[in-house]
Amino acid sequence: MAVIDPAEVEFSAIRAQGPGGQNVNKVSCAVHARFDVGASSLPDAVKERLLALRDARITQEGVIVLKAQGSRSLEQNKLDALQRLQALVDQASLVPVVRRPTRPTRGSQRRRLDAKTRSGRVKALRGKVSE
């Protein structure tokens, strides 16, 4: 797993949205975390997989922008943003397993065809009875 260096993340304090009364209006405790994938110290393979993700939080310049405003504490919101960023990098650092195409066995083919003929016979018997 690739670990993010907190020094590579740029934090900026912004005002939070939503309810909170006067506290929301006067305290900037929400955080915008900006992480430049191209300039980071992550391995190249992880960078490629990160930039290939179809995620709205990744800009065309390759910068991941996260907004954290769940807590009333600036430090707690920074920690939350870092954890979410690390989760995103962890997801991208997993190497996808290459699927090798396989063929069905002769026994499974035979069982499938036997089941088809059996159900075909059952359906043929459902017709109208002619006397």
C-alpha cells in the first residue's frame, strides 16, 4: 500500500455549509484538501490507476480535491480529509486481477444440453390435448 505524505497535501480553511447558526458564519473550520497526483511521491503504477478513476473529485490537471466539513474542529476535518484521501489511494493501489478466459468442461456442456432437452419435453407436453 502506498502511503500519502501529509506534506504533499495542501490544506485551505473555508467556511462550512449547512446549519450551525452564528458559528458557521464566523469560523472557517471546513477544509479543502488538494493533492497533486502527478507531483506526488506515489509509485507510477498507482498514479496511473488513480488518474484513470472516473471520479468527480479528480480535476483534469490531475489534482484530487476533497472537502471535509463533518466536524466543528479544523484539525478533525484535516484528519478526515487525509483518511479519505488515503482510502482513495489504497483503492487505486490494489492491482486488478487479470481474468484468464476459460472454456466450459465437456461434462458441464452435456448437463446443460440434457437440462435443455428435459425442459423442452416438459413444454411440449403443455400443449392442448387433442382427442
